[in-house]
Amino acid sequence: MKKLFFPLLIVTFLLSALSHYMKWGAVIEFACAGLAILFAAGLLGKATESVAHYAGQRLGGFLNATFGNAAELIIAIFLIKEGLFDIVKASLTGAIIGNLLLVLGASALVGGLKYKEQKFNVHLAGQNASLMLLAVIALFIPAIFVKTEHISEHDTMNISIIVAAFLIFAYLGWLFYSMFTHKSFLGDHEDTKADHGENAAWSKRMSIILLLVATVMVAFISEWLVHTLDTFSARFGLSELFVGAFVVAIVGNAAEHSAAVMLALKNKMGAAVEIAVGSSLQIALFVAPVLVFVSLLFGKEMNLIFTTIEIAAIGVAVLIATSISRDGSTTWFEGKLLLIVYAILGVSFYFV
């Protein structure tokens, strides 16, 4: 399969391009783009993992989460350009719950079947839990206040901009805290750059080149995918909420899935948690707020007010992920619980 990966990547990318420019129909275009972005995201995840080998777990996990979220961010920007704000918010919701439940759950389940118990830095788990709660509070409070009759649409946007600025400030503070002032406090002591470097798939230079190539490919495929969503949703009678929260989010999460599960299989659960939880935090504290400001650049104001259903889904995901990961260890049974919650949310979203 490894030998076929690059040929399949090129073939699916070309098929996606042809289906888009030759107008083969929304369903075929969606299928081709969805398949192509899985391979492109797979390359993105593998290249990021290779770069992470040279950077160490903390920086490596951050890079993996950042480039793993590139697909969601790029898709969201094109959705904003089209004015599809509901799908943007649904996709952000799906990315958060997908990482906390599907990615973390699959990693804990697969890793737990091979190892009886997998441990990681308990202090990092605690800090992640606090940040996840901050994200829920930041989304919940504005949504509640805006529902009062006294807040105008203009004030709603002002609240969104201010809250978005605070969230970005909080995320930048977390990066400084975790990468500099408390780096040794939050890292796994057995983690070393040398160990990672010995197992790297490619050289440092080739890893960076492939990382950039994969990001560009994801950008093109994302644009092609976005143009098919309206027709695809109408054709199969799917709500924008379900398409954004699960279809788009699962496709966009392909990089995190592959990287986190592979690390869990190597008994590097700390790195897997760093990718899954770190990616959710980055979506909630950085990507979502940045998209508010991006919308202003397009002259189409997107606020930070999520629906009750979306906030409830994020709250449930944070609650169980925090409960399971806060002790600094996971087992296959806990992974199964996360996946069950994800399935329950998926079924519920489908019938909305």
C-alpha cells in the first residue's frame, strides 16, 4: 500500500481536478474531491509527523495539529467566501467533537488493544481540560446573552469580535506557556529529538517540501469540494448542520486520524493526545476566532454565535474527553466510550 500511495494521490488529485473543470456533476465531483482530500490529508499528516520527529513531541504535536487543521481552515475560508456561515460553524463544531471523540477515541481504542494502559503527562492533561472548558464558556456565554431582545445585530458582531480577540490572546498565551516557560513541566521526559529523528520517514528538508506540497493540494481540493456542498446536500436531503459537522469534518480530520492512531500504536499516547486535544483547542481558541476576522476581509460578517445544538455537542464532547483524559492515562474501554458518544451525536445530527 505504501508503494501505491503516491500514484493514488496523483491519480485522485487529477480526477478531482477533471471532475471540477469538466463539470461531471455535483455528486461525482464531491466523491472525487472527498477521495482526493483523504490522500492529500494523509500526506499532510505523514509529512507533519516526519517533521515532528525532528522537532520533539511538544513542537511536533503543535505542528501536527496546525497542519492537520489546514484542511478545515482552508475549507472554512472558501465557505465564508461563499457566504455559507452555517456550514462553517457546523464544520468547526464537527472538527472539535471529531478530534475529542473520534480521533482521541480511535487512538485510545487501537492503542489500548495493544497496550493494557497508556500514560501521558498528567499536568498537560489538566491544562488541556481547563482550556477546553474555557472554549465552552467562550461559546456559551455570548450565545445566551445574544438571545435577549436588547442586543442588536451590530452589537452581536461587536461581542463576537471582542470574544474572538480574547480567545486568540488566550491561545497565544498557552503557546508561550507550553513552549517556553513550562516546556519541561508539560513534556514527556522520555521524548527526545534524537529518538524521533531515527524513525523519520524522510529527511528534514524533504519532510518540509512534502508538507508544503500537501498543504497546496488540500487548498485546491477544498475549493472544489466546497462548490459541490449545496447540490450534494439537496440531492441526498441532508441538513447543512450534518454535512458541516460530520461529512466535511471527517474528511478534514483525515490527517489527525492517521497520525494520532499511528502514534498510539507506537505507545506514544502523549503525542496522540497532543494531536487530538491540541487540534480541538486550536480550532476553538484560534481558528474559529480568526475566521471571524477573515469574514470581515470578505465584507461578509460572520459572528461567533453558535446554535444551541452545536454548543451542546461541544459541551458533551469536552465533558467526557476531560473525564477520561484528566488522569493522564487511557485504556481501550475509554476509547470505546468516546466513539459511542460520537456515534450518538452523529445519529442525532442526521435527524436534525
